[in-house]
Amino acid sequence: MCVICFVKALVHVFKIYLTASYTYTFRSWPVAFRWDDIRAAGGSSNHRALTCAAAAAGVWLLRDEALGRDALGRPPRGVRSQAQCLLQQLRELPGQLASYALAHSLGRWLVYPGSVSLMTRALLPLLQHGQQRLVERYHGRRAKLVACDGNEIDTMFMDRRQDPGSHGHGLRLVICCEGNAGFYEMGCLSAPLEAGYSVLGWNHPGFGGSTGVPSPQHDANAMDVVVQYALHRLHFSPAHVVVYGWSVGGFTATWATMTYPGLGALVLDATFDDLVPLALKVMPHSWKGLVVRTVREHFNLNVAEQLCCYPGPVLLLRRTQDDVVSTSGRLRPLSPGGVEGNRGNELLLRLLEHRYPAVMAPEGRAVVIRWLRAGSLAQEAAFYARYRVDEEWCLALLSSYRARCEEELEGEEAQGPQGPAFPWLVGQGLSSRRRRRLALFLARKHLKNVEATHFSPLEPEEFQLPWGL
């Protein structure tokens, strides 16, 4: 009996040693995958490949200039004289300096509080416990990836392909993008993991074992190497990869699906359309100009614009008690069912207006806005039932439109990796009543209400794959 106890104690001590070593010696771990491994091996990829010269600048981001306008509303530089440009630059210099100072001090702490070393130290016992749980219970494999900017990215992979379950969930990989105070050790990956999916978690630069400083550019660089690792080293096909973003993680999630449009699906949980309205809510009104400039130039988390560039299935999870991504009131507690100011509403409207502009004509948009005001699942169902939406007719209309487009565009580039490219012109010629019903059908298929707060862990049964034709 004493021998058995001694062996158990020895195993326990060995596990503790491994866990401690797991945390403190990660920087000395060998690199499992680099951003340029595929190019060095002669592989091919359909996304924007980086040359060595461009690696230091990082991966491509969707900036306001790419959308045909200047970030601050100024006329394009090409239509201004050289003297005007110089004068404009001199006028803007004090504002640029103030913006830079705000972004690299208070701004970064507010946008990425998880990178503050004091928070990491306070959470270290929880991170160690979460890491140990993923390794021992789910056979997690930790790996170090190197992004194009040199940052080392801490990842954890749980493989369920050997035991995919009755629904085959384990054959799909869910890449989890954490929020601005989230870590994979104790973050949003628990929902898809407990639902039986294969899961790949990673930490933002400057979070946990990842090196560097968090920023939109560094986050995108990290996400790029994570996706490449999933496709080329873990050998998941793009169609079997689901990207799941919670809160600020919606930025990297939409960047990944925009850059890799062949990825299977996108799930956005408690996220927002743009950071500017949320930043203005918590900062003094007199700072409005400085806040807008700082966000646009340093923390441009343009989730909605990136989302509209992805052609695949999308599901938005809106939390009905979420006061973090709500602009209903300035720092006042959110009333029960107060969802009108939730920025997820704007995210849905932007997505539907981009994909189905004819359906989202004034009457279609108006009815979706009224449906979004439903603060509970019961109110939502009652509103939907009042319009007597014929789901079979809606599905038949959308399916016939898609089939007609596929027949017309067969073999053409407009087909895209997910079928006919958006926007779709379906709904032209419909009566106002039918257009409203179709708009409600599409809204309900793309957004699901979850009765929870922003920081409540998502229940495994609430994590679902998006709807698709």
C-alpha cells in the first residue's frame, strides 16, 4: 500500500513539475511552425502571400484607403497641391503626437487589458490550472508559432478526429479568437471543446506565453500563422475550419475569413461593428476628435467592413444582457432586455444590407430593426410569428436564385469559393409584405439571441454552426 501511495505522489509531483515547466520555459521551446514554412517548402496558398521585404510590415489589413476614402474624411492626397499637403501635415502634427501618446499609454491598456503584466501575474494560478486541464483532460498539444513580425504565438490544439462523436463534430476544427482580456487557458474555447469539436486556441501577442505587444496589425500577423498552421501542419481542409471570435476576437476572426474566404464558417459572439462608438462611450465627450483619430490610426477594429468581405456562412450571437458592447447609455447599467444599443445590431444590418440589398430596402430594414428590439427569446418568437413567415417559400426562393446564378456563372471567377459572390439581387420585384418576411427570415438565420452577460461562459449547446443553403 505504501509503495502505491509513493508512486501516486511521485506522479503528482511530476505533473506539477511539468505544468510549471510548461509556463516558465516556453520561450526556450522549439518552434513548431513559422509563417514562411509553406513558401520555403514550395507550397501554395490562395491568400495574399508575403515577400521577405513585406514581412516586417506585416500582413495586409483592410484600411479606409482600400475602401475609397480617407480615414479622417480629408480629400485624397492626389487632388491636393504639394503646398496644401505640407500645410495640412503641419496642422495635423500636434494631433498626431497626442494620438500616438494616447495610443501607446492609456489606449493600449483600455483596448488590450490582458497584456498588462499585473493582470497576467494575478491570473497565473488560473492560467496554469487551465493549461493543465487542457493537457490532461483533453490531451491538448501546446505549440510555438512564429509570425511574420517575429512574435512567438502560444497555441493549444485539442484533436478530436480519432473520436469525432455521433454528429462528426470532431472532424471540424474551431479556431478560437479570444477577447481583449481572454486567454485560451480559460477563455471562449470551452464551449466548442465541450461540444465535441477539435479546437485550436491561441493567445494575442503580449498575452500569456505569446511575445510582443498587442495591436490590430500584430493580431492579424498572429492570426495568419495560426490559420496556416491549421491548414498545412494540422492538415484540416479549409471547408472543415470554423473561426469563432468572442468580443474583440471578432476582429481577428473576420480578418481570417476575409483573407481566407474558403474557410468553412464564421461564428461571432458578443462582438461589435466598429470600436469608435464604444470608445466614445467611455471617454470624455471633449476628447471626441482625439479618440476618433486614435482609434482610426492605431486601433481600427473595423469588424463590419471585414465581415462583408467574407462570402461564407455567418452566425452572430447577441447576448441580451451585454452592457460592454452596448451604447444605450454612458456607463449606466443595462436594463433587462435592453438590446437596442447592442452593436451586434449594426453588425447584422451591415451584413444583410451588403448581401441582400434588394431585400433590405427601406421596409425590409425597418422590420429587421423592430425585430432586433425584442429583448427576450419569447418576444422575438412572438414578433416573428406575427408576420407569418413561410420558411419553405423563403428557402425555395433563395435556393432557386443560387442555382440560377451558379448556372449562369459556371466556370467564371464570380463564382467564388463559397458559390455565387455577394451581393445577391434576390428579392427584386417582391411585394412589400413578402420582402419584409424574407428580411425577417434572413435576420433570424444570421443572428441568435443568448440570454447571458458579456462575460458569461457560453454553454456548449449554444455553440452552433451557421446556417447555409
